[in-house]
Amino acid sequence: MAMWCTIRTFAKHALELGNKPAAEPIIFVKPQGCLHLSGPIPVSAHPGEVHHEVECVVQIGSDMKPIAIAVGLDLTDRPCQGELRAEQLPWAKAKCFRSSAVVGPWHVWNSDWESLVAPGEGLHLDLAVNGQLRQSTPLHEMSVTPRQQIDALLDWAPVSEGDLLFTGTPQGVGELLPEDRVLARLTNGHGEVLSEIDIRCA
């Protein structure tokens, strides 16, 4: 199982990090070993900083259509990423460290890729740290859509049934510290929680 991750899919997030919004999908991959399966996020065990990026994660079915969605965290060592980018080097150390991918409970999704960003569905991401809201954005503000992402992947990538697509994060990313409590949610237009991560950092 691979975790395909798309960056700069929300224009405001790209701008907050000093990047130009992407015109087409920019994708990297996390190995399955990055999944955080249980317990607190081991922030203090990582030899660098750990920053949160809340995302909608899509599970891909046998026909390459979405079969389930969840809230996820694409954890990132931001200073390390900046150093690697400055040297035009790969980002693996900044993105693919242990426990750098957290995925909440799955919610069955019986609709298509386009519906994930349809205003009528009202899918919305939010993330709070210690009760303070840091990220909150409707998915319809995504400037590089999940449909564009999967179409680009299928041009060249060995996508398989059961793979995950991390569809990108909105603005408001920030550092996590030991003892922080993280509450991340994916909700629908009725305010119903479809998937939730409630986790502490250690």
C-alpha cells in the first residue's frame, strides 16, 4: 500500500509558505511504514520539528474510484524541508519519517471524485491544537482537485487498489510540541463528523 500525497492544492497554503500555487498536481509518496497506528504522536522522538498538515485522505478502490474518505495528518519537518528545497534535494527526510502519516476512521464514499469538492456536499477540514483552531477550510476551495490528482497519477504511477491519496492541506500549518492535543475533523455540509482524529503528542 502506497500513500500518494499532493502538495500546494490549496492556493492560500502555497502562498503562506512562499510558493506559487500549483497549476497541476505535484506528487510525492510516503511508504506504508510511515503510518502511525496507535498511541501519542512521538514528536519528541523525531530529531527535528514536526508540523501538522490536515488533509482529506481518499482510499482508492479496484476501479480507481474513491471508496472511503478520512481525515489525515501529513506531518512534516518544515525546517528540514526548507533546507532540502534550497539544495534542490529530495524531501524524503522531511516527509517520510516514522509516524508521519496519521489517518482517522474511514467513512464510506459512494460518489465520484468530483463530488469531494462539490459545494453541495460541504466537505470541510478543520484542525485545532489545544483547543485553538489553526486550520479550517471547505474542500471546494481546493485549486488542484482530487480528480486532477488521480488522473495525473494514473498517467505514470503504479497505483493499486487500497492505496491512499492525501489530497493536500489548507493554510494554517504549524509546529506540534510534546503534550499538545490535536483534534482534526472531516465534516459534511450538515455539520456531521465523518472522520475524527483526537490525539496527543509525546
